[in-house]
Amino acid sequence: MPQTLNEVSIDDLLDLSFYNFSNAITACFFCCPNLKLLKVNSVFNEFCGKTENWSGSPLSQVLRNLGIQEVDLIRFQAQLKEQGQAKLQQIELVQCGQTKYYSLFATYTSFPGYPQLNGFQGQLIDRTQEVLLQKREESLANQIRHDMKNRIHLITTHNASLSLQKELLAASSPLPAAPWDDYLNKLDQGLKDINKSSNFLSDMVAQILDVNKLHEGKLKLSLKPFTLEEVFTEVSQALEPQRQARGLTLKLQASGVKVIADRLQITRVMENYISNAFKYAVSKVFVKTAIEDEKAQLIVQDDGVGLHPNDLERVFDPFYQVEGQARAGSTGLGLDAVRQLIQLHGGECWAESKGLGQGSLFGFRIPLQVAG
């Protein structure tokens, strides 16, 4: 027969549950189904700055006294009642004049043999150092991006000024054929290279900002009609130096696929696929556009090093790099962003390979008209 609650303390039962209640280093509490406190541990008392008997106190009132916002409390209690568990990932509390950050979670708990003892077991976890470190990293990254934008703008402005001066110099008066012709040609090419590199860096900064927005769920799509073939033309021109450097052939099998989507983001996805194919291909890269099941489809296939089956399952994961291919200069973030961008369009992406040394295929599908 089960023991009575007089023979087994609540603390003993809680210590047998999913974390060590009495000796936990976090502030733990246990409340009955109507959300009135039954037990708290010593860390909870220290956290509250009190050692009084909390038995029978409404959980909402105790948490409210700690400084948790009313809107968070309402959301927390609603989750408990509807789902049997709840979590506030990050809450701010002011303690001793300092802002600290915590996670608050609770879950329904019952004990076999003690039907009269059931309720919600939860804890507050101090995440202050973690959050502050993240905020410092974000602040530093934002400052770096801001400085990069300023420097790029300065380079672009001076480059435009030098280009104009070069044209005025060439048109002002006849110059000796040699060595001025050669000098002006080299100057003109140098200015074009500077402008091209500046535009590339500007686009890169914009991409970094968009990836951050994407991860934070703040990126909004700008929907416009275009064809995947138009995007291919733009991407292939931008990657032409990379193709020539590897001595590769690039072929397109087009089906005149017109979509209403975010052209900039689809361009970045396609550029990522083709650029990666150029890195690993042996001699050729094949691109195909098509419409299947009322969806626009793009496939980029190479004849390169291929992928192991284990890599196929993880190749779109953030920071994942195929073993032995880090030399290609990948950060491991490109395909993660690709997957999120395609999912944002309501689509899907995938990878295929018959094995090592047998090439790889990367594709995506999106609706012909993305929902706004």
C-alpha cells in the first residue's frame, strides 16, 4: 500500500522528480493546480529576499512582487492551464538597482500512489551573464557593420570623384599616345575594380543585416514578379570570374519560370547554390528551372566531390561543415540562411548525392506566387 503524506514529505517526493528540488542551485517552487504555492526551496527564499512561509500564497502574486510584468504573468498562467507547461524564455527583473535576466518555466507534476499530491513544479534560472554577453556581441557586431557601411560609402564617393577627374583629364587636351594611353587604361580598370569591390562589400553588409533579421524573425519579403532565368543571368554574370578561374562550364536548362517572390533573396539563394557548385565541381555545373506541382523549382548540380549520406542530413544545419572541405572558405552559415529564406517563401530546399566523388545536387521549390 502507498505511504501517506505524513510518512513521505513533499520534499522527498520533489527530490525524486525531474530535478533535485531541495538542493537545486536554482529558485524552485511547487504549487497546487489552482496555482497556490505549497513549497519553495531555500534558493527561492534567497531570491525573494525573504524566509517567510509561502504556503497558500498565490503564485501570481509572488511572481508579481518580484517585478515580473503583468502581460508575462497572464501569458505564463494561460500556458499552464492550456498546455500543462509554460516557459518565459527571458524576463527582466531589477534587483538591488541592477537589471538581471531570468528564464521562468513550470510543468505539471503528479506522483504515482499519491493522487492527492499534484500540481506545477517550476524554477527561475539566472541567465544574466549569458544575456549580457549576447548583448555585448550584438552591440559590437552592429558597430562593426555601421563602421563598414561608412567606410564603403567613403570609398564609393572618392572612387566616383576620381572617375570623373579621369574623364575630364582625358577630354581636356590631347595627351601623348605613350605612356598616357596605357596609364589611363590601367587607371580606368583600377577604378572599375574598386567600384565593383565596393558594391560587393555593400551587398555583403546588407546580407549580414538581413541574416540577423532572418534569425530574429524580422525579415519582411518584398514581392515582385520576375523569372528565375532573369535571376540566373544576373548571378552567372556576377560569378563569371569565379567560373573562369576554375575553368568550368555552366549550362542552363530553362522553362521560363515566372514567380512572384522576393527577387533579392531568391538571387542570394541561387548565388549561394551556384557559387558552392563552382567551389567543388570538377568540370561542369548544370542548372535547371522547372514548374512541378504548381511550384517553381530550381536545381543546381555539379560533377564534384559529392556528399556522404550523413552529410546530406545536416548540410543545411547552421555552422555545419563537411569534413575536409573547410578549405573552400565556407562559414557554415550560407545554407542555413538559404533554408530559412526558402521556408520564409513557403517553400523547401534539399540536397542529393550518390556518394563521394559523384557530384552533388541542391534544389529548392517555392510557390509560383508567394503569400504576402
